[in-house]
Amino acid sequence: MVQKSTTVSYKDLTQIPLTHLKGVGPALQKKLANLNIHHPLDLLFHLPFRYQDRTHVTSIAGLQVGSDVVIEGHILGSAIVFGRRRSLLVKIQDQSGIATLRFFHFSGAQKNSLVEGRRIRCFGEVRWGRSGIELYHPEYKIIGEQDQFPSSKTLTPIYPSTDGLQQNRLRSIIEQALILLKQGAYLKDYFPAKLNQEFSTHSLKDALLYIHQPPKNAQLDKLEAGLHPTQQRLAFEELLAHYLCLRRLRENAQQDKAPPLNADTKLIPALLQNLPFKLTKAQQKVFSDVCKDLATNKPMLRLIQGDVGSGKTIVAILAALQTTGNGYQVAVMAPTEILAEQHFLNFSELLKNLDAEIAFLSGKVKGTKRAEALALIGNGQAHIVIGTHALFQEEVIFKRLGLMVIDEQHRFGVHQRLALREKGQNHGLSPHQLIMTATPIPRTLMMSAYADLDCSIIDELPPGRSPVNTVLIAENRRPQVIERIQDACASGRQAYWVCTLIEESEVLQCQAAEVTFAKLQQQLQHIEVGLIHGRMNAREKSEIMGRFKTGSIKLLVATTVIEVGVDVPNASLMIIENPERLGLAQLHQLRGRVGRGSEKSHCLLLYQSPLSELGKQRLEIMRGSNDGFYIAQKDLEIRGPGEVLGIRQTGLMEYKIANLSRDSHLLDNIKAWAENLREQHPANIDPLIERWLSVKQQYGNV
Ligand code: ADP
Ligand code: MG
């Protein structure tokens, strides 16, 4: 085994299989894969989150409860005791005193080895137990009389691990990777010397060695907070890689040619004339940005940010008309079935006199319907295609795709954007892209997560909206809430009742909604109650939505599927059950379903008491503000960026080391150093991106 590692020591650490390391077989390899560790280089970047000081032996008399210590002594004896829990107690003694080791799980062999007179070295946390000073389940080793304490000069790292992989084992594997590194294994440092100096380190190698094996006088608090310069160096490298990746995406996209789509002079004026409202100034400004982009022969890559209800859809419709007016097709993609259907209805309604052929495609469209839709898309008869992720599928082939609209972008990560871009490639032309999000994105995030996009903001709501009045109500005041619903419905208004669940499980969510639905039906006998959730089929859903829209259903019980896009202006009351379970951005989105008409609207947050301090703080923010931007900023402070964007799952913001709430100060310098690399070390850029984003692998996936 040892031989193996010396023969490979100078190789690229990504080229060595993990099974070359001592103690790693196929089973362990699988476990490591769960930790996203695929080769020794990954081991080096698997960083400790905590450290222990095992650099010296503490005398038993000097033990302090709560500290992690190494002790050495002789076993006085051991016994199994049957207290509340059967446990094995082992007494040990050094020159200064006696302590007890307590094991709740132990084997016979283990018990037999812990016999009187043997010398033992243990590591564990000191507790105050029934027999005085105790160590619960310490790591231990029987040692010889002559055995010297290996004077470890470094702190002991504790790594994030996975089921069935013990620290000891993981540590010994990572140590082997560190040995390879020390012996000179190839690890390219992509930073110029000066950038390393900014983080007070000589090189990537030094930084990694320090983080895995800090000297005993290291600043533990900084290290454990991730704020040591060596750690910050790595975080910076990762952020830089992400930024460079997005820039590269943008450059690649801009080398593509797009069909220039000239300003439309027929359809758009006709639509605007029939619109029951006038565009806001902000909508006009944003559409003029879009209009200009479309007219060029480079693909537009524009993000529209606008708070819930700011009227993004109409901008998308205008862009669509400019596209169809030039003889190209439009794809409109929404993150959920229900939102896609909603768009389908909206587009159909607004475009009904303009001869636009609109097709719908989602995973649930099957059989002949599907074949029909695919044919219309393929032969170009469908001018506008609205759907879900299903639009990604290989079998969907557009005749002349000119524009893709992606609504509620926060659910689509960078890799989906990539796939879309490729999807649209047609006769050497790339489609334009318009991305719309209701989640306001703080500037720092914008720069890191969306560096590939131009951005326009709709910073104004349509006139005549009054802010939603938000109230917090404890669950035990439910009867009052029922009364509010009765009142609202009696005066011709409509209401939403939103059920939330902690579990991700859609099944459970739907079950919960069904239970609530039944209960409310009983409590509100004279009111027509409807139920909508994600497990209904498309027809059922659109039937229910239709009846809610026309007002025959007065109270709509829903899961969070209505989060985005649903638009019923007459609904002026919303009850959100267990709002403490949701993120602020999501709550804000939900709340945005009311307050769309001229009627004063209310949102009741029906929380489970007692609320945690944090929970209280968060709901107070909701009560205090209707400003999505402010709320997002607060959410960012409280929960970190992945959650704010709601994109944790998509992998877009999944940093291995960097943490935007902690490291946002690093972003200020990213641009300048990216520029420096592009000018002075252009060859470093691709490998740097690959190291951190495994882009190759990901490209393959989408
Ligand atoms: P969002 O930005 O959340 O997607 P929508 O596009 O769904 O918002 O618009 C919300 C509602 O506001 C819709 O009913 C839409 O018809 C209406 N609306 C959009 N623009 C205006 C406007 N300029 N004046 C009045 N109502 C508008
Ligand atoms: Mg919308």
C-alpha cells in the first residue's frame, strides 16, 4: 500500500483513484462520493469545520468540565452497571487522580481488553457524571508502558462526515492526501503571488496545509469562524471561479449570433390599445431596454427584477409580440405547472384578437395532445409555446425559436440557463433570453450569481394598489379567522387559505391541505370552498382555478403551489398557516397574490405559538414591510443567500467553501482580480473554473 502512494506522488491529484489510498475500498469510496469526494484533490478541499487540541496530555486533577482533553493512566478496573441505561464503567488513574470512562455501547471484546493494570490513552469531552469526572465514549487506545505521547504539533481537525464514516478514518484518509501534497504532488496554484500575499500566505499548498493541520498556537476562534486568512484565500478563489465562469458564459453567448428582431409596429400597438390599463413608466422603460436588445444580432441576456405584482407578464407579452412579429417563435417557461397554465390563460386572453397560435406543453400533456403540440412547435405553426421544464426535453424541437422567456428565474440555476442556451441553437442562431424574477437580488449577489446577465428593474407598482395589511395571529385564535373569512365572503370578496408543511414531501403537503379543506368546508357551510394542490392533474387544477377566477369558489385552500403567478384581483384576504415554516421571500410571494385589486387587502399569518425568538423577528419583518427588496435583504441577513434565492436545490449557489453572508466583503475585489487574471494569466482561468465548478461534468448533465 505504502509503495502505491509513493509511485503516484508526483501525479495530478485528480488522476489518482481514491482506492489507491490505504484503507479505501469500494464501500468507502461510495461513502466518500456522498461527501462529493471523488479523488485525492477533493480530500484536500474537504475542510475541517472544528478543531480539537490534542497536543498535550492533561492531568486528571486538572480536568475541566466541558473541555476536550487527552488523558493517560492505568486502568483500576471495569464494571457493567445497570442504571437507567446499561453501561460499562472503566476507572482510570494517573498520578493526580481518578476518572471514569463511560460506554453505553460496547462489545464483549472491548470489555475484556479494558482490564486492570493496562495503560490507556483517551480523548474525549469531560463531563460531570454520577461518579464524578467522566468521559463518555472517549476515543481510546491501550498503550505500552514505554509509549511516549506522540507530541502532535498541530490541532486535530474535525471534518464534516457522513453516516458510518468515523472521524478517525476520514482523518487518516485526508492525512494521506496531505502527505501526497507535502511530497510534491501536483497542485497548481492559479493565484498570482501578490494575491496570495493579500491573504498572508505563500501558496495554495501552504494555505491547505495550514487549514488541515494548524499549529497549536493558531487562532482557533478565527479558524472555527472560517475567517482565518488561509480560509479566506480559498473562499476568494471559489468566488473568483464562479465569477469567471459566469463571465465566460456571457462571452460565449455573445459570440453567438441571434436573429435581430426589429421593433414591431402592428401587433404591439394593437395590443396596447386594447389593454384595460396603461403601462407604468417602469414597464415602459424596461420594455424599451428589451426592445433594443432584441433588435441586435447578439442574443439578449436580460434579467427583469420586479416585485410581486409589478406587472412583469405584460413586458414578456410585448417581447413575445416583437418576436412573433418578426416571424420567430417564443418559448415561455415557468417553474410550475400551475404557473404555466396561468400564463397560458393570460397570454391567450390578451392575444385573442391578434392571431397568435399558442401551444401548451408540460410533463402532464401526454398522448395525442403531446404529439399535436410537438408537431405545431416543430412546423412553426405554434408562435408561442408555454410550458414547464418539459420544454427542455430533447423531443421538443422548435422551427425558428427567437426568444425564450423564463419566469420566476430563481428556480433555474446556471446550468439550466446553459442548457436552454444550447437548446435554442438553430441554424447557427441563438435565441434571445428574457429572465424574470420577483425575488429582488441584493447587489452583491447580483454580481456573483448573475454576472452573466444584464438587468432591468421594474421599480414601481401599477397605480391604485394599496399595501397589504399583515397581521400575526396565534393558532388558538382560529375562530376569529373563520369569522374574518365569513365577513369577506359576505361582502363579495374572496380568500386564499395556504397550508404549509415542514416536510418537503408533496404527498404529505397535499394530505394536510385535504384535511384542512374538509375542516373548513364544515366550518363554513354557506361558503363555496375549493381545494388545489400539486397532485391534482392539470384539468382538475385549471377547473378549480377557473371557478376561483370567476368567483364561484369563494375560499381557495391551497398548498404553496399558488406561490407564484396566480392572479385573481378580487381575492383580498389570505390566511397563511404556519408561516414560521417558510422563508420570507416565499411569504412575500404568497402575500403578493392579494392586494391586486382596488380593495384593501389583508394577510393573516396564523402561527403556531410559541414562536422562537428568530421566528418572531422574521414574522415581524413581514408585518412591518411590503417592500420585497427590504424583505429580501433581511432574509439574506438572517438565512443566507442560497435560501433567499430559493435555489439551493439547483446548485447555482452551492459553494463548497465560500459563504456569502460571511464572505461578502470579498466580493468587492473579485472584479479587479478577475480582470488581472484575464490580462496576465489567461491560461489559468479555465482550469480554475473547472476546479471549483466541475463544469465539464455539469455540462454533461443538462
Ligand atoms: P408579476 O410581476 O407579479 O408577474 P403580473 O404581471 O402578474 O405581476 O401583474 C399583476 C397584475 O397587475 C395583473 O392583473 C396585471 O394585469 C396587472 N397589471 C400589470 N400592469 C399593469 C398596469 N400598468 N396597470 C394596471 N394593472 C396592471
Ligand atoms: Mg409573474
